[in-house]
Amino acid sequence: MPDSDQPDLFGDDPAPQRAAAGQPLAARMRPRTLAEVVGQEHLLAPESLLPRLVAQNVFGSLIFYGPPGTGKTSIAEAIARETKSRFVRVNAVMSGVAELREVLAVARRRAGTATAGPAAATILFIDELHRFNKSQQDLLLPDVEEGVVRLIGATTHNPGFYVNPPLLSRSHLFRLEPLAPAAVAAVLRRALTDPARGLGTRRHAADDRLLLALAVLCDGDLRRALNALEVIALSLPEAAPITDQELQLFARERRIRYDADEDEHYDTISAFIKSCRGSDPDAAMYWLAKMLAGGEDPRFIARRLVILASEDVGLADPLALPLAVAAHHACDFIGLPEAELTLAHATLYIACAPKSNSATLALGEAHRALKESPVQSVPLALRDKSGAASKQAGHGQGYRYSHDYPENISGQNYLEKALTLYTPKNAGHEARIAERLARWHELKAGMKPAKSGG
């Protein structure tokens, strides 16, 4: 637990330097200044907002969000070094209210000393900020508002969903992007040759092509790439070259970054839905494969296919819905891995089917009519005539039995005030529906209207 007797992370205490040799490569290679941070040029270019705030030491609370291994912690530590601030790190997974209260109490005591100055300023870095509940986040507010601590939060989640609005409104948000493979490969080269912080003393050689391939496999996650390089290097004798064989062994164990029920889950299913809707079977299959490789529940995917079948295919291909429902049932009684084939079958069918959202639009128009206009009464001719009271009230009188008329068109009005809610589209099967409705409209127009009440 941090306390007032703990040496500052970036002070003169030699312990951090002594421990460096036993640290993982990713920790040893962590940037020490903002200038050393690779990638994130949209945030760290010299004229950008963040470097200017840090250079003048006038920043308030900051929240960095983005995928793992993109530099959130590195930037926070570099800011503390460059501003000579006291740096206290808290992990939201392992820390509770008691520890948080103690950290804030120490920060208040330091801020209240007569010698308070830049060195007394406390940067409170909270890793995985989204893991703090509402009461823990609220606990931070008074000290953040008074400047007792300058909060730097790091999260892989969208802060808009996980950070309390009052805390969010008091913070600058900065989104970090996955690192480009070339940027990751450059750091891997430096780690391989640096004798002080990297693996230089082991004298391993590796082609630029191989380092770039390793960077690609790590999906823009620099920490993961450095950890992989360290594992590969330590598995070899000193001075042995790193070859394609070692890279293939790593690739075999590669894991897709996919956080079920979190941001990656929502972003990927969104891409899948939009690819199906946009009639791109290749993209739809790619996102399907990513979800399955990431451990997504196949029944969740099947449910989305059922929704797509009505929302986006609709009457343009009426077979899409029963096929999607069948796929959902199949996922239940077949299970993985065989159910992957069923999901692929349904995905390709829906992606390649003609599209119509007329059912979605018609339902929306019906809801709008109910909301914006007086609710229409059921015409007398259409009302249920069961029971003596209903018959006495004239329910059902004047009803025209549709099967007694050509093509079932009786000329009956089924609303007191006619509405046009459904407009068929000229796609697939629905084009024939449009022709049929036009013909029925002509038949009805040529018939004698039903009497009032019918």
C-alpha cells in the first residue's frame, strides 16, 4: 500500500534501478520520456495539446483509453518524470476503498506542507479505471476538484460507458490507437540490440522481415510483442539467430484479442452486422471467424442472424428468417466446433440475400401514427360479434368475407382513416409483392365502397 514513507517512483532511490535486471523486457524497455513513446503521433506531435500541457505543467486529470499495449502506462510515467511529480500507481482490480482513502490522505498531507511545490504534487495513476465502481470513483471527486491529486486513468474500455459523468467531465480524454507494425518492429530491433535495457548482451540476430512479421502477429500490442521476443530469445542459446522456425512456433500459439462482453465484443458484432447488411460476404465471414476464434457464444451470433433476417432481409427473401431460426436451433443441439459451419451457412445466405428494411420502416411508421395521431377505433364491421350485447350493438354488420371476392379483395376498409405504412421495395421477392399490391389497389378502386360502418 502506498504511504508517506514510500520513496517516489522517480526519485533518487536506487531500488528501481537494481530491480531492472529482473524485470520483463517490456518493463525494461518502457519509454522514459514522451519523446521516446512510439506511435500515437495524433496525441504526441510537438504542437499537439498533450505535450503542450505537460511542458507547461498545467494539465488536470487525464484519461487514456485504447487497446492493450499501446502506451497508456508509459505515457503516464513519462508525464510524471517530465513534471517531476510524485507518482502513485493503483490497480483498480486489486485496490479497495481503504487503500484509496490512504493514498488520498497522504496526498493531502503533502499538498498541505509549508514546502509544498512541484515535487509535492501527486499524480495518481489508476490502471484499469473501469474496474472501479461508482462509489470508488465518487471518492476521487473532491481531491480531483481541489487539485490535491491529478488523476491519470487508463482503461481499455470506452470511458463514456464506464466512468462516472462527474469524473468524466473533469478530465481530458485521449484515445490511443493500436501501433503500426513498422513502429512495433522498430522497438523490437532496439530491444534486440540494446545491451543495457534490452537483449543486446545475448547477441541474437533477426531479419527486419522477421521482426515485422512478429509485430503483425501481435496486433498493435507492443507489450505483447516485447514479451514474445523475450520468450523466443530466452528459448535459444546465446548468439543463436532467431529464424522463421521460432516465429512459426509463436504463431501457432497466437491468441486473438477479443474481450467477450466488453468493447471488442460490441465493436466486432457491429462490424459483422454491418457487413451482412452491406452484402459483403467476405467481410461477414472474417468477423464471424474472429468472434469464433475469440470464444464468442455461438448462440449470440445466431440470435443476431435471426434479427438480421427480419430487420435487413425481410420480405426481399422470406426464406432468410426460417433459415436463421434453424441455425439458432442447430447451435443449441450441435454445439461447437460443428456449429461453426451452420453459422457460416446462415451468414453467407443473409449476406448474399437481397435486402429490404420495409418491415422495419412499416413498424416504425405504425408506431409513429399511434404516437402522433388519435388512436383509431375498430370499425364496426370488423369488431367481434360474439355475444348478444355485441350483436345488439351492430358489431360485424356489413363485414365482407374476403374469400367471396376475386383474389380475396372485397373492397372493405380495415381502418376508419386510411394510412400508408408499408411501402414495398423493388428487391428480390418483394418486387413481386409490390406488383401484387398494385393490382389489388386497382381492383379495390373499381369496387363499390362498403357502406358506413363497414
